[in-house]
Amino acid sequence: MNNNIIGLEVGTIELFPHNINWKNEFEKEKNRLLPFISEHIKTIEHIGSTSIKDIHAKPIIDMCVGLEKFEDGFKCVEFLEKLGYESLGEFGIKKRHYFRNNGNTRKFHIHMFEIESYEYKKHIFFRDFMNKNPKEAQEYSNLKLEIKNDILSNKNLKMDDYTEQKSPFITLILEKMIERE
């Protein structure tokens, strides 16, 4: 895969060095979505590893959409489905609307939360913290590479293990957010 683009085939795990084009891809998709959902949302933020400079990431753009009320997300479902997204409901996180683009290549994930919720704030905090703390960002990048290599070399590990094994590190970073509040 050319790392100047985005997208990852379903069921695969690949990490690429940070690519400045990911920010541009986020902006293009945000601008494509806004005419259809702007009256129902407060903001769209680029989150996830593609939003953190100088770390390895799966080339999938994660977007965090801030809602005034959780119910406002239901008003976006039909529009997003027409734009090629699949609605997966809360998908394991209470009070979240989760969408991903349809097809065999994942390019975009949308996470919608009430803008004042802990879930929304933690995504923004994690991104901002990592961008301001290159040492921790590099530790996170190294951990992700290590986990990916473990999964590829161990047939008993699955894709879900990738997310699960990152969780303790992410929790440590989020504890810093709680300390600041």
C-alpha cells in the first residue's frame, strides 16, 4: 500500500509512519460531511493515531463529532448512510453513535458523543496530550508496533487484541486528564 493514501483492508493490521496527508484527508471528508449534518452537530475533530504527529498509525481517519444531545446523532444516520457510511449504533460504548465507511477497505470511522461527555473529552485530551508530549507519543508508537508484531507472529491473537493491549497505556494517559480536572 502507498502510505500517501488512507485505507486498510478489513481484517488486516498495518501501521505506517505519520503522514501529513492524513490531516488533509480528514479535512476533505469533514468538508464533504458538513453540508449534510452541520445543523445537527457542534464540531468535527480529527482524533486517533492519524491525528498524532510522528507516530505510527493504521491509515484510517477517526473523527470525533460533538453533539449538543445524544439524540441529535439519530438525525445524522440517514445522511451518513447516503454518503456511504454504515451505522453500528453504540458499538460497545454507551451514548456513542458509531459509523464506518462501507466496503472492504476501511478509511473513516465516526464517533459521535455529547460534547460535554467524558468520552468526547477523553478523545480530544488524548490527541492533544500526545501532540504536546513527544516522549509519551513515541512510547505509544513503539507499543503499537510491538503489539502488531505479536499479533502477526501469534496465530492465537486476533485483531481485537490490538485494541485491548493498548488500553493500559491509554488509561495511564487519561488518568492525567482526571488529575487536571
